[in-house]
Amino acid sequence: TELSLADNAISALDTGLFVGLNQLETLNLSRNALTSLTAHHQLAGLQSLKVLNLSSNQISAISFSSPSSSSSVVSVLPSLTELNLNGNRLSELGAGMFAGLSAAAGLRQLSLKNNQIERVDSAALAGLAQLTGLNLNGNRVGQLEPGTFGALAALQALNLAHNRLASV
């Protein structure tokens, strides 16, 4: 099942908005006015969600981890395989940014094309061992720390085109 809320003027998602949509597999929130997202609140109840499209919003802050160390978004998005964050305002990928997804069924595609990412912490992608595709095209990455992609054992496609890299 699929729900598209694309091309609206949605600037915020209420906590628990999607509770009860247990069978939803695709959620398209692209081309809205979202500025931040805390998955464990705003995406609660989406146990079957496989594809999440948040492209072309104004997201500058996003969290896939729970403030409580005993629980994480794994209980919220256990089936997520594809995450699209293209065309937002993310400026860095911080350590643990995707930690709540690390034990999920297996995020396989992560697209962060055309953001404003200048820094990728070496631990930002830790735990995403099943990731096969990572798109960082069109950002502002100037350098990469050693081991940044070391935990991505299944990675088959990495796009770093159109960044500010002088050496790798």
C-alpha cells in the first residue's frame, strides 16, 4: 500500500499521525515544507514501511534514533529498505545519525543528493551493513575521514560526484 502526500505545504507532522497504518509500505512526503523530523515520534506505527521519500523539503535536522538508549526507531521502521533525502538542507552526517536504522531489516538505498553536506563523520554510517547504494552527489564534501565507508560491507554503488573533494 502507498500513501502520497507529495506536493503540499506540510511543514510539520504530528506525533502519532501514522499510528494504525500498519500495512503501509510506501510513504511519499516529497516536495513539502518539512524542516525537521524525529522518526520515533512522527513515524511511529509504520512497521511495514519499506520506502520513505522525504526529498525536496527543507529538512536541516533529522533523527532516526531514540532519546532513550533502551529503544530506537527499529521498533518504528523495522522494514525500511529505501530512504530518499535528496534536495534538503542537511549540512552534515553526524555520528549515530542513522543509528536507529542499523538493526532494521536492512536499509539498502540511502540517497542524500543535492543537500548542503560538508562533513561526513566516520561513524555516521556505522551499522548500515546491508546498504548497497549511497548517493552523496551534489553536496559540499571537501574531505573524507579514513574508514568513513568501512562498515558498509555490502556497498555496491557510491556516488560522490559534484562535491569539493581534492583527494581521496
